[in-house]
Amino acid sequence: MHGQYGNPMQPLVASINSSFWCNYALLQKYKDWPVFIANVPGIIFGLITFVTALH
């Protein structure tokens, strides 16, 4: 990327979206573990990307 910062909004919104899906999976009567497990990396990597995209 040659020192160019990216837009931090997209990874932030992606991590928020993943957190909503994790909450949805855990709030079900029968926990939806595959949805939860699939979205946990989205939260982690989205926040890491958000922090690195800040100026």
C-alpha cells in the first residue's frame, strides 16, 4: 500500500456486523454455534484492520 492509509469505516462496520451475528447466535433458544464461531474472527480481524487503518 506504500504508506497509504485505508478507509477505517468498512472494517469497523464489518466488525459491528459480525458482533450482531454473534449476539443473534447466542440469544437463540438453541445456541447456533456454527454462526457464532464463523463470526468471531470477523470481529477480531475487523477491529485489527480498523486500528491499522487509522491515521
